Amino acid sequence: MATRKRTTFERINLERMNRRQRRELGQRLEKSNPGLEIVHPHAAGIDVGNQSHFVAVPGDRDSRPVREFGCWTSDLVKMAQWLKGCGIQTVLVQATGVYWIALKDVVEQHGIEVVVANAHHTMNLPGRKSDVQECQWLMKLHTYGLVRGSFQLAGDMQGVRAVWRLRCRHVEEAARAVQHMQKALTQMNVQLANVLSDISGKSGQAIIGAILTGERDAGQLAELCDRRVLASRAEVAESLRGNWRDEMLFELDQARESYQFAQQQIQSCDRKLESYLKVLPARQLEITLPLPSTVIKASKVPRKRGFNPDIPGLRDELVRICGVDLTTIDGISVITAQTILAEIGTDMSRFPSEKAFASWLGLTPSRDISGGKVLRVVRRKVPSPTGQALRMAATALKCSNSYLGARYRHLQKQLPSKASAVKAMARYLGILVYRLLTKGQAWVDQGAARFEQKRKALNLASLQSRALASGYRLVPVTSA
């Protein structure tokens, strides 16, 4: 069977280029015929802007191979019709803000493939830069297959991601409003936050509401606390003796209204998200379980309530859509599983391997290599909501009596910093998520004792190999 010829992009990525080779490639691309293999003969490039877009097609397709189109929908339709008339089958655009989204929708409706690329991968244009040169440069890169497209979420998941990200912004606004309320109370020397763990709870909101309605008696305010509050009524009453400044009361009222409005917005997002999840198709995977003899029951990490979605049966819906239960992985809560579903969907075919998936999440180091030597290791700043959610899930394993908890504590001892341990553990959680979504393997925790047993066995094997290499043999210490 004949092997497939590698494209230029594959050759460049498999064989790392040094600075001289990259400069030579740039000089070749500046020529009219750089002598590279043509991967996409019917390709075009679009430089996306706010008010207008510059489009470049091959010179033999039109007398004016570079044209400028406006941002209105009618101009986008004219652009797509002109590309169709020039015989263009695929176009390359940069992910510039959100201006490319409407353009991509209109062009794809006319049967033309749109490849969205990271702007950092196409910014090496030699010489002075202009919009005309930029679109021509994009056309050349796409013609010779030198740029790969970014990850694009499936169409049926676009609404889920949009609503979930909107809900996350409302949660952040609600958290800021809680901090604002706490600041106003502290300025009045009302130390309510020292006796209540959360002033946004039932007791805290009841007390704040009574304060804003004019109640000033500390004893009466303390009686509004729930019976489950650990602090005594005397402690609560003592913390509620303040100076009741008028301007601070007004600020407290404003912050409370902002918090209540954010809560209403979050509930509206939950209702919309519930309607989107119900219409998503179910996914069937053949789930393989480990042998029952290897399974050791471990205690789960207690999960915080926080701003959990008010959707009945959300966990069951996620299991139906994903085909597997991601919450069986210790540390991954329902909110983390929902974030994973909203950001990446269930189709993992865009990621060829689990290593590629971890790299896309920004959970792998970036190494500069020259001559086979690692020159430096830099920390990549990848704005990935999924990666951030997995980092938070990793921190929840600190006190977990599970296999993953023992692994995280071991990483904390081995790696130089806490951030490195969190990143390494988040990477492992991402790999487990990839395996569950691709292979249907169910995760069954084996307990912290199982991890310690495997770690000791690996350490013993390493010591034995080192002793044999030096001409020695390990002898166990026995009791008298």
C-alpha cells in the first residue's frame, strides 16, 4: 500500500526549523513561484476588519484579484458570490475579535469552506504590512498548506456555549456584588462576614434586608439567623453594632439590588440552557469497566454549592449527551462537566491524540529547542475556560482519599511549585476526560492505597536496576 505524501505543513511541524530555515522559507514565499507543493489550488485569503474586509484570489481568476468589501450583510453576500464566481472552494481568515463570525456564516452558506486560523500563526509577513499584503499573504499560506485551522465547535453546541459563557459572566457580577456588600458593611463596622461564612446565604440576606428596612436593634437582627449558624446569637448581635452611615447604607442597597438582578439573570440563563440541552442528541458508547477485584472504594471530595445551575437532573442530561459520566472522575463536579461539554462538545475527532488535546488546553509546557537541546521552557498563556476548570478541579483533590488525590499530593512533593503541580494534575484530568469521551472507558477510583502501592513498586524497581548497574544486589531487611 502506497504511503501518503506529506504536505508542507506536516514536514515543517515534524522537522523543527531553525531561524535560518524560517528566513529562507519566508523569502521563498515572497516569490511568485516559491516552488512549494500546492495543497489547496482553489484557495483565497480574507483580511478581516471592523468596517471592511480585503479579499485576495489567485491572479488568473479575475482582472482585480484583490477587492475590498464592506461589513454589511449585502456586501458579505456579494463577496461570497464573487468568490464562488472565481472558483474558490476554501478561504482562510484570521480569528480577529468577533468580526469573522458573521463573515464565516455567510460564506459557508454559499458552499465555501472557511478555515479560521490563529493570528499568531500568520503574523510573520516580511516587510511592511498593509491590508492588501495581508490578504495576499493569507492566500499564499493557505495555498501551500502552511496554516492549520483552529478548533471550531459543532453547530448544535453553539447555543450551549454562548448561554454558558453568559451565565459565567453573571456569576462573576454576582460575586463582585457580594464583595461590594461586604465592603459597605465593613465601612460601617458591621462585622457580619466574621460570624457568617457567606453573607449571600439565607441568614445574611435576611439580616441585610432588615437593616435596609430600618431595623437597628442588634438582638432583633441576630434572631434572623438560621439555627444552623455556628456562631451564637450573642456573637452575631455583637458583630451587628455599627455606625449606620447614610451613604454606606445607600451603597449597600445598590450592591444588594445588583446581586439580586444578577441572580435573576442566572436563573434566566438556566432556563435557556435547559431548553438547549433537551434537544441535543444522545450519545451511545460501549463502556468498559475494570475488574471488580481491583476496585477499592474511596471517599469523594465534598463539593461546594456555589452558583450551581438550577436545572433538574442536570447530571443525568450530561450523561445522556456525553455517553459517559464525567463526574465519576474525582474532582470533576457537575459544573466542570458542563463547562467541558459547552466548550468542546462531544466530538473529539479534531484532536488526534490525548497529548494534542492537553496541548490545546494549554496544560503543557512550551519548549524552545535548538540543536536537540532545550534552550528554555516558557509558560504559555492560553485563555482556555476548559483548562481553567480542570485546574480548579485539580485543587479540589488536595484532601481527597482517592487515587487521584494521592497522585496530586505526590506531584506537590516532586514538582518545584504548587502551580506546577496543579497544572500537571489538570493535564492528567484532561487526559482522563479525553479517554472517557473517545473510548467509553468508565473511571472507577482505586483509592489512595492503590497509588501508594504502585509508587512503592516503581521505586523498588528503580532501586534494583540502579543497584544492578553498579554491581550490587538489594537484600531485604528481615526481623530477628
